Amino acid sequence: MDDYMFKANVDRCSVVYESTTYLEIVSYSDPTRNTVEEHPLTPDEFDNFLNRRGAFAPPLLPVGVTQTACIRMILQQNAQHAETFTPHVISLKPEVYKSMITTWNLPYRAIESTSVVGPFFWAAWDQDETNPHLQIIYRKSDVRKKGKTRGWELMLSHDVNAGITTGFAKGTPSSDIVECIKHLKACSFQVGHPMLLPIIIFSHELSYNTDIKQRDARDWLRKLEHAVSMRNEIEEREGYVKEGVVDLDAINRDLVECHSQVLWKRPKAYLEMLAHIEKTMKKFYETIPEIRKDEMMRKLHASMLARLDFYRVKLQGIDSYAYTTLQRLDIQRSALYNIIAQKESKLNFQMAGEQRKLAHASKRDSAAMKLISLLGAVFLPGAYLASVFSMTFFNFQDGNSVVSSQFWIYWAVTIPVTVVITAIWYVWEKKREAKYDREDMDLEKGSEAMERNIMAAMRRRTMSKASTWDSKNRDEQGKLVKGTEMINLGKKKE
């Protein structure tokens, strides 16, 4: 079943082309004959390298000298194609890929791991009981960056009886494959252990960069805490204060970025993978022949197990540290949302105040217009006509209509009186407007006082447990608040 599924999966894969080299590290019972070779591998020599023919044939050894360990790999350390780690994509021709897998007894299931997510480690023994092989798949692929896929992959097969490890490794420039291969070549005396290269890659994955990321995130979090809780340590150079005003948008954006940084290389996945690696190492050491369990192998195996135990403790510390950071980020996010809600409430208060002002002004104008209209409609026509026609300037007796030549006196008196009355009305209206303005100011002050009370109450609730950063200032502020409350109570009693 495995061979059929392998061929079917390879046939449906698309092919990209990468530069290829070979690596061959051989150690002998005579250390002076140890060799480390890495050179470009041309397509016409590919099959010869797989089968150790021609220029790649094993050298003739003097009597008494034997080969103790060997690792032979095909490398694509600087994969450049944008699709090289896309699912169902291989970087060798299908027939060449099939030949490499079958000749070196590499795991058939590797072709099915092209679409796995996150760090992936798998190891198992093949079904050959007379000459068992330990097969390993170790890979990690990531999302695109600048349009290119990223990641690395490793396939290994270890012949337990002969002590020969064969495999294929590929990585993009952003991976540490180049450094890992350099590290492997520096450990040429220890290539008899098939888990050497996987643990080297695992070590580079858990390099100091992971610790620095978490430390930087915690430092970033502390600045965000100062900004959200408005502590006295906040400075304008931190980018959250502009002209004395806290930039809530910048804080919210950095909270999200800080959360993403904390989740970088989450320790839980690596802890689970570490358990699988330890299980594989235990099975390997139990399976190899006793003749291979010499002093060097025992020391190397014990050293690798100790290193894995060190990484376990390190990952547990990082996991605890990251968990605390995430919890504190959640607290600051909740506090920030409360502050934003308060700002929105203040805006709603302001809008309600402005709307109330408009409603009052509209009501006043409407009442004034109604009053003027009513007075004009009811009194002015009749009063005007009665007053004019009742004056002695007009004579309607004896059937004659006579207008006096002194009719101008009426206008000379009426116009100044009208002006005086209008002026008195204007002054009275101004006083009314001032009264209404004072009412509007009182309404606005009441809204601001309500907002201050809400902010003070929320800070007392949120800062009472968390404010361990400055106990002296906190005590002084508590005394000041208590003193203010006592003064207010005294004023109320008066």
C-alpha cells in the first residue's frame, strides 16, 4: 500500500528546480582517514552518488582499518524558488525523487508531509527485520514572506547494522539549514548517531532568539502597562503620549503586535516534539547491536539526552513566562477597552449636552415667536387702527374727511417710543440668553464631573491590587483622597 500511495502522490506533484550539492562524511577506525566532502551534484552523477559508483565508490582500505560510521546526504541548502515549500511541490524530477527514496530506503510517507503545518517530527522502523532502518521525517514550513514560501525539511534513513545514515535536506535562506550543516561537519566523529542532525536543527530552532523575543515582549508589555494605567513612568519618547494626550490607537495596535510576538514559536509544540525525539532515541539505542555501543556512542547518546532534558526545562520556563505575559496582556486589553468605552461615554455626554442646548434654544425661539405672533395678531391691528382714527388729526363729521396738517407730530412721538421699547426688549432678551448660557455651562460641568467620578471609581477598582510599582505615591494619593472626602462631608453638613 505504501509504495502505491507514494508513487501516486509523487506523480501529482509539480516540480521546481533548486541547486543541489552532496555531503559525505565518513569516519574510520583510523581517525586520520576521516573525510568530509561537500560539492555540487550534477544530474548525470546523481545516480552514481546514490549507488556509490564511479567517483563515489568506497575507497580501498588498508588491512585493519574499517569504516565505523558514515552519513551521505543530498542537500538543497539555499532553496530560492517561490513555491519550493508549497504543498504537493518537489524540487527533484519525479523519477529522480523516486529513485532517491527507494535506493536509500527513505520514508515513503515524506511526500505526504508537504502540506503539514507547524514543526513536524516523525520516526519509525521499517519492516525489514534482518536489516532494520530507522526512518525520520523532520520539517517545518511557514507562510509566505515577500511572496516566497519559507521552511526546511529533512528525511533520514539509518542502517542499524552498517551504521550508515542517508538522507535529503532542503531549506530556504531564512532557515538555519546552512548553519546546521556546518555544525554537522564539525561533529564528523559523531555521525554514527542518526539523531545528531535532527538535534542540531532542534537546537538552532530553540536558539537564544526565542528567549530574546520573550524578553523584548515583556519589556514592551511594561511600557504598554504604563501607558494604559497612566503611571508616572510613561514618557513621550515611548510614542504613546502626544502633546500630553495618550494615543489609544497606538496602544491598541501595539497590544496586538506584542501578543503576536509572545506567540512566536509557542513552547507547547516543541515540548511535544521533544517527547517524540526522546522516544525515538530510546528505541534506537535499544535496537542497535552491542558492538556499536562503544564508549563514544554511550557518551554521545547520554550527552544528547542531557541536552534534550535541558531544552525541556528551558521550554517549560519559556511557556510559563509567555503565559504570564499573555495574562497581563489580557488585563491591559480589558483596561484599554474600558477606557475607550469611557471616552465614548464622554462623547455621548457631550453630544447629549449639545442636543439639549439645541432643544432649549429651539424651544425658547419657538415660544418667543409664538408670543410675538399672538400679540401682533390680537392687539396690534385693532390698537393701531383705533389709536390712529381716534386722533384729532382726522375729522369724519359732517360727511367730510379732513386730515390735520399737524399729523407729523404722531410720527415724531411714535418712532422714538418704538425705539426705546425695542431697546428695552433687546436688553431683557440678552439677560435671558445669559441665564440660558449659565444653565448650559452647569449641564456641561455636570457631565464632566460625572466622567471624572466614573474614571476615579474604575481606577480605584483596577489599581488597588495591581499598583505595587510605587507604594509611597499610592499612600500619599490615598491620604489625599481621604482628605478630600472629609472636606466634602464637612461642606455637606454646613
